[in-house]
Amino acid sequence: MKTLIKKFFKPAFERFNDIQPSMAIDLATAILMVEVSKADFSQDEAEIQSIKVLLLEHLSLCEEEVDTLLSSAHEEADRLVSLQHITRLMNEQLDQRAKTKVIELMWMVAFADGEKHHYEEHLLRKVSELLYVPHEDFIKARHRAEATV
């Protein structure tokens, strides 16, 4: 059974192994942001634009690179079976402050359409737990995001 599970998830893990660690983190962050925008089963244009703006502001990429990254993130999000490989990569590569920043960016996407859906919050809590972000930091990230949006 273990072999079957490993075989099933292997392609997802390998895609991240084929790119530079910093680009893998950027892609993982973008995928999580896309996942939040889709969590309420209604991907609003405001959320999509918010993701693009946030990626431009927080990553050292030009607009063309962000468009490419966002396109890849949408493709990967459509194939996503589990968040495990994404959060594992982030836990290996990011410090606590950077992981909390990812949660804050996800909150900003959740608030981008003017309302927070309980499915978005559920996803955020799940990712926060997988990234070992303390609850206090999770709440502070939410408040910072809410104040920003």
C-alpha cells in the first residue's frame, strides 16, 4: 500500500525537484494563493488580480515572470492532490517569519473579494498547521491582511 501511495504522489514531488529552490518556493506560494481563491468555489476576478499584485509586490520578479508563474500555479493547482509536498518544501526552505508571511498573503487573497468564506478560512487554518505557524502568528497575519485590504 505504501508503494502505491508513493507512486501516486511521486509526479507532484518531482515537478518541484526540477526547478531552483527559490523558484519552487515562489511557485508553491502562488499555488497556495490560487487555492485560496478557489476555496469558495468561485474564483473572483478581484482575487486573481490580488494574487498578481501581491506576487509583484513580494517577489523579485517582473510582470512577465509573474504572469508565467501565475499560469504555472493555476496548472499545478488544477492537478493538486495534496498540499503535503508544497508545505513540506516550504518547511524545508523557509524560516518561521517567511512561513507566516505566506499565511498573510493567503489571507489577503481571501479578503480580496470583500468577504471571507468559511472554506477559505478552513484552508488557511490547514496550511497554517502544516507549516507549523503558531496560532498567535496566524491571527496576527489575519489582522495585518484585513487592515491592508
